[in-house]
Amino acid sequence: MAAHSQGPVSIHPVKDKADKREFVELAFRLNRGDPAWVPPLKNEAFDLLTPGKNPWFEHGKAQLFLARRDGRTVGRISAHVDFLALEQPASQGMGPGTGNWGLLEAEDAEVAHALIVSAEDWLRGQGMNRALGPLSISIWDEPGLLVEGFDTPPTIMLGHNSPLYQAWIEGEGYRPVKKLFNYAVDIVDGFPPLVNRIVAAGEKNERIRIRRVDKRKFDAEAQLIMGILNDAWSDNWGFVPLTDSEIAYVGKKLKDIVFEDLIRVAEVDGEAVAFMIVLPDINELLIGMDGSLFPFNWARLLWWLRKPKSKRLRVPLMGVVKKLQNSRMASTLAFMMIEYIRRDGVAKYGAEQGDIGWVLDDNQGMNAVADAINATVNRVYQLYDKPLS
């Protein structure tokens, strides 16, 4: 991040489409030299920030800011309040008075300082007394600042940022509140014998059925899975419930990269009680597209979607209903889903590595599952907070 001429930094609220375009484009300019940064599709980046496109805005409000110096755009940040997050218990990380900021990009520490101060001032103006960040924009999008694991490109739906940002954010008085782990695991040769024994025992249990999703009933399957998710995660730190329109939006967004053999639902006594979603890593394709499907990237994308090959598969979401959590049944279901998807992933998609994340640092159940399959942490994201009073 090269420093340019050092005039004063001025902060400008994003007011129109041209400002928003600048907001999106800046990330491309500042990160172009980072070989591990994956350019998002620009139209998706726009949609994330646009009321009417992103249903998060039905229960949240945001203000975007640009930083300029000597007539150049040198930084950006979003400040936002999620009204559903305000209703959560404070002991779970969100709660009354907690606002958020995210999507930070800055050329240097002075720019980062001016942006964070502006975001904090806006949050105070909304009656907030605590800032928790970075979140881009919801806890369900790309939470946390990358603090370990800068050398490899992230898989789909994981964030990436400059290693300089950690010192700049901590220099503004932010303290770490929660770490999020992303795990990597080699999947070609299968899992340790203990896991295989648990899977074999589960296969003998007539109460258990592990099934693929049915893409012909995609909307109903999405509702079922997200219903389990809202129950399974409801006591987790940082939880904000997904609304019906967000579930529909996520379903629509993921529909093209959802493959029936990579998503499993677990049933016990005929009731759906657990799920696991695995996505092929479209980032392997996006890294060479520079954010645009034109003129020829459409063809590449469509060809890939017909028969995707993906060295890495990502597990962005899995969950077991609350009443079964911390039970032997829960871990049996988890290992069975992981193993069945592993087999299909290797055989049909050419996968070599699984990415599991993010996982809260104190989620003992999931960290134990990761440990049992010999997964290792390859990326760590940090969430920070700061009182605004």
C-alpha cells in the first residue's frame, strides 16, 4: 500500500451510484498487488450494499464512507446498525447499543483512523454505545479481520485483508472479543479409524437416515435447512436470526453452486435434525476474472457450473438441532455427513482439501470434530469491540 502525497484526509458519505461504484472499485485497486486476494464479482458487491437487493436492509441501516486525499479516493468503510442484533441478549455478543462497522480498505494508518472515527461518530448518532467489528455487513456475510493465514487465497465466502489493518484497528483502542477459526483438512485418503468406526456404527442404526438434498424442491429444502440453522445456532455468540427473505435470498444466490451430493440432511426417526452444506470453491475461478463476467468469463463460469472441478471444498454451514447438541448422536450424524460428502467430493469433483469454517474459538463440539478428522487451523479471523461512550 504505497503512500502518495500527504494532503489532509477528508471523509465523504456515499450519496449516489457513482460514489458506490468508487466504494466497490477501491478494493480492486488497493488489493491488486496481493496474490491471495480474490476479486468478488462487482455486481454481487453492489447488491450487498443496496437496499432492495440485499434483504438485510429490511432490518438494518448502513452508511458508507469514502476517504479522499488530494482528489484521490484512498479509503472506505461501512457503518451499520442491525435492529435484529440489538434484540439479542448482550451476553451473546450483540445486544442493545451495539453497532457495527466493516468493509474497511485504507491506504495508510492516517486514512484508517479518519474512517474509523467517522464510522464511530455515525454509530453514536444512531444511539449506539459500543462498536463491534469488522462485519461485512452481517454476521452471516464475512465477519472478522483476517489476522493469520495471509499466504493462501480464501475459499468462497471468506474474507481477506491486508496484514497492516490489525495494528491500525488495535491502535484505535479496539480489543479482541472473539476469534473465528477456519480449518483445512486433507480429504483424499479418508479420516482416522476412530471416525470410520463411528460412521460404521451409525450406518447400523436404523433410526438414522442421511440423505442428499433434492434440488427439484430447492425452496422447501432451503427453508428446512435454514430452520434447523436458526435453532442450532440460536445460543451461539454473535447469533442474529435469518429472516424468511434472507433465507430466500441466500437460496437464490447459492442455487447455481449447490450440488445435491455436496449437501446432506440427517434424519432421526424421520425428523430432519441436522444438515451440512458444502460448496465447491468458485474462488479458484474468480481469482482470474477481475470481478467481471464480461466478455468471456460467462462462458468459463457456465462451463464450470456444468461439471465443476474444485481442489478445495468449503463447509460454510452445518448444524444440529439444539435438543441433540453435545450428545453422542450429534457427533455420529456430523461424522456420517462429513464422510459421505468427502467420498463424493473426491470421486466426482476431484477435491483434495476441505475447508471448514468459520468456527467460534470456544465452540467445543465443532473444534472437537475438526480435531478428530485431523483438521488444522489455516486462517484466523478476529472480531473487536470498543465502548463508544
